[in-house]
Amino acid sequence: MSGMKAVHYWHENEERWYRQCLRIEKVCDELEQRVDELEQAIIDADKYPMPLELRQKLKKALGGNHAGQ
């Protein structure tokens, strides 16, 4: 690819790539918020009586770093 073709290619695609990047960042932000909500729901659920096996699954889902909360 010649230098001019390469410059033209990058110029034509830069805006599209930027929009894609923004969409990906938005999806990541939404997923992060959802994970935070799920973690909080698990922490809240842990406050209520439940079978030990279920409690252990919930703690495992939190990765063990939230034990005692």
C-alpha cells in the first residue's frame, strides 16, 4: 500500500473506529454497573437465612474477597 493510500485508508476509517470504540466503552460501563449491582444483590441476599450450599455458591460468585461483609 502506497503512503497516500495508507493515509487515505486511515483517514476514511478513523471516525468509524472512534465511534466503535465509544460504543465498546459504553457497553463496558454498562456491564461494570451490572456486575456492581449483582455483587450488591449477593451481599444483600447473604443477610437472609438460606441453605449453606447456596450461601457458599454466593460467596464463591463474589470471589471470596467479600467474605465477612
